[in-house]
Amino acid sequence: MTNDLTTVLGTYIASVGVATPPHTLDQAELGRIANKHYQEKLSPRSMKLLHSFFSHPSIKRRNFAIDNIEDLVDEDLDARVARFTHWSRELSALAI
């Protein structure tokens, strides 16, 4: 039996590549979008949770793999799958 790292430790990840989606919004803008599109659809409790999520000071901006954030509001399943397919390929290529 050999004593190399893969034998002793098993399989391991040698490296990780990352890529950041190109579109970014600050937390305040996301809160306004949530109010505009979801205030009538969500309960007051859910809206309160959403606001606490978007007002947490540890995160200033969020990145999105989408061309227009407004498209998320009424996105159907087929459009979501198409968006995921497009951006997963593009971002994975950038991460290499």
C-alpha cells in the first residue's frame, strides 16, 4: 500500500473556481422591489421577514444572474430553467 495523500485521505478537492454574476443591486433597492411586487401577495409577517433580510447590515449588495430583476416577479418555470441554463454555462466558463 502506498502512502500518498489520496490513499491516506481519500478523494479531495484540489481547487475551487468562482464567478460572480454581473448584475448587482443594493439592499435598499431590493427592499423597494419587494414592496412594489410582493406587498399584496405576501402576509405582513412574510413582508417583515423580507425587510429584515434586505436590511441586514452584513450584506450591502447582492449579485444576480439575470438581465432585468423585474423579470423575476412573474417568471414561469420554463423561463427560470432557460435563465439557469444560460447563466450556469456562462458563469462556469468564467470560473475556469
